[in-house]
Amino acid sequence: MARLSTLSNVAPEMPGRAGIPRSAYVVSMFFLCFVFSYIDRQIVSILVQPLKAAMRLSDAQIGMLQGVAFTVCYATAGVFVAKLVDQSNRVRLIAVCVAIWGVSTAMCATAHSFSELLVWRAGTAISEAALSPAALSIFSDLFSPGKVSRPTSVFMLGPYIGGGVALVGGGALLDWTAHSGHGHAFGGIGIEPWRLAFLVVGLPGLLLAALVAATIREPARKRDVRGGCSDDDGVPDMKAVFHTLTVTHRFCVPFFLGYTALILLFYAHSAWFPTLLIRKFGLTAGEVGRLAGPAYMVGGIAGVISASALAGRMTDAQALAKTLRIATWAACALIPVAFAAPLAGNVYGALIAYGLCAFSASIVMALAPVPVQVALPNRMRGRAIAILVFLTNTVAGGLGPFTVGLIADRLALGANGLAIALAAVGSSAALASAVLYFFATRIAHARSGKS
């Protein structure tokens, strides 16, 4: 394989003809890393029932395992690695973190209590925190503002491909072990199916980490033409970063909050919708994987492709306001389907609404990094994305799954209680996201009009 040494000499604009294949390879590899991070992250959603049975867990504990316990560690670690993203070798950082989260996920197979599982899930969360800020920062150096939405959209397919693979693959593995007699005798070693699932999805991370380290070189950081920082400048302190987010680019406040609300819905659905289908319609884990996985992936892929097409034809000056405007309309479209999906009276109606949720949410998610990439100076982007990740994970990731589980426990209505909780949390989050994105768009448009 040809070495990618010429990446260090990438020009400020889109790489020339010789650089395009190398840039495409970088985007593809980081996309694959993002896919595996979401497989490792979302595998718990299809293992809810066996985990509850094996460790006698409540819905609130499951919500904590997928929500607060995972996302607080993820978000906190993101704050600490953010400065590394802005000042160190980002490729090397990604490779190390991929290896660590692969090992941590595989070690979940050794857990015999809720606390042990919590520790290993925390390890997965902490090591996954560097990927998005580092990869998105690299894309900003490889592509111009008017072109960066396309590679970013490809990268943001990761949650939908990874989440879908986790549903389909995890469900198929549980069904295979249940019906073939292999569930307690894999390789001559007694092992429960849910433990095997953690091993299967975790260990490939070691190979992926080796590929990243061996085949990708760190690109040169571009000098920001708006007065930002280059390799020759110092790294701005956090006070300067916060001033830029809250004063220089005031749209960031409603934008960050609006995206946080959107991700609250995403985490709530990822954590609970497969379990809702099992409880409400009597499906097996394998059936849920075969039905919900494709709906999730098709909706998400279609949304990301639509986002790329809608944002594809724009000048550098249009990039900020246009991406925010598209996301605002997508968040508005999400409100009714987020309410309808959990309350649907039959499985196919629920799956169609679920796919439409994935479609609308993926448009917002695909475009979310673009405002940071095009508006902020180079050596602030890592920490700005880390702040956004911190908000989405501590608030959205922490509260989304936990709140749904808590409301369901309090209602004590079985599957109907879970459906009501998911509908209430999801539609409220979508409404809040739409309103906040609207205000962010107005501020960005007013700023672009003045300039």
C-alpha cells in the first residue's frame, strides 16, 4: 500500500488530482473507525433482555448503563483530549484510542456484575472521545469550507451504519447461539451469547488501530485566513475559545443547545426502541435486528445522502447559514414522527416511523460539524467540538436513555409505559431542537448579511 506521506503537504484548498485518492482513503478509514465505535457503543441496545436476566437489572440501570455511565465518561474525557487534538499528532491519537476501546469492549464479556460492566463500558467511552474532534479537525485541513460538508457527511454515516450493524449482527448472533446449541460452548469454552457478542464486536478494533497507525500520516494544519492560528502560532487558551463561541460567533450558543436536544432523541431511540419492539410486539432479538436494523440504516443513509446533496452546491461564504437552515427544517420534520414511532399500533407502522426518524435526524447530524469547521480558527476546532461533544453526552446522552427508563418505571404500564415515555421524550427533544436551530440560523444569517 502506498504510503500517504504527501498528506503533510496538502494545500489550503481541496487537494489536487493526485491528493484526492489519498484524502478519500483518510475519510474512509476514519468513517470505518466511527462505524466500529457505534457498533461497540450500541451493542448493548440489542442485549438489554439477556443482560437484565443475567444480572437482574432494572430499566433504570439499563438506562444508566447506556446513558449516564457511558456518556459522562465520554464527555469528560473529551474535554481532556481536546487540547491534544489542537496541538498534537491527531492520527496517532486516533489509533491509540481505537485500540483501547476495542479491548475495553471485549473485556465487557468478562463482567459478572453491574459494577464490572460499568467499569469496562467507561473504558470504551473514555477512549472513543478523541475520534470525532480529531477526525473532523483533520477534514478541515484537507478540504475547503465549501467542500468540507461532503467528507463530513460520509463520516457522519458512522452512527447509522454502526448502530444498524449492532442491531442486525447482535440479534443474529443471539438467535444463532440460542438455536444452534453454540450458546454455551464456543471454541470449547462455556460462554453466554451476550458475552460472545462483546468479544466479536470489540476485538476487531485492534486491527483497525494498526491500519490507521500504519497507513495514514498527519496532515499539515492550514493557516486560517480569518486571522486564526497556524503551526507557527500559539494555541489559544480556553478563555479565547469561549469568547469566540459566545461573542464572536454568537450563533454557537443556540446551535450547540439545539444539537444537544437532537442528540437526546437519538440516544433515547438508540437505547430503547429495539427493546420497545421486543416488549410491545413480542419479537425476538433476532427479528428486531432483521427489521429495525435495515430501517435504521436505510433511513440514516438516505438522510446523510440528502444532507450532502442539499449542502453540496454552496460557496464558502454560504456554508454556515445554509447548513443551519437545512438542519432547522429537518428538525421540524422530526417532531411528528418522533411522537408517532413509539405509539404505532403495529410493527410495520412503528418501523416506518422509526426509519423516518432516522432520516430526519441524520440530516441534522450529518451537517452538525460543518459550522464549527467553517467558522472557527484551526486551533480552536478540537476544543469547540469537544465542548459540543461534552454537552451532547452529559446532557443528551446522560438524560435521554435514563429519563425514558425512569418514566417507564414510574408509569409501571409495561410496554405501553415505555412507548409513552419514549414518545414524550423524543417529540419534546425534537421541538426544542427545531426552535433553537431557528434562532441559530437567524443569528448566522444576520452576521453574513453584515459581512
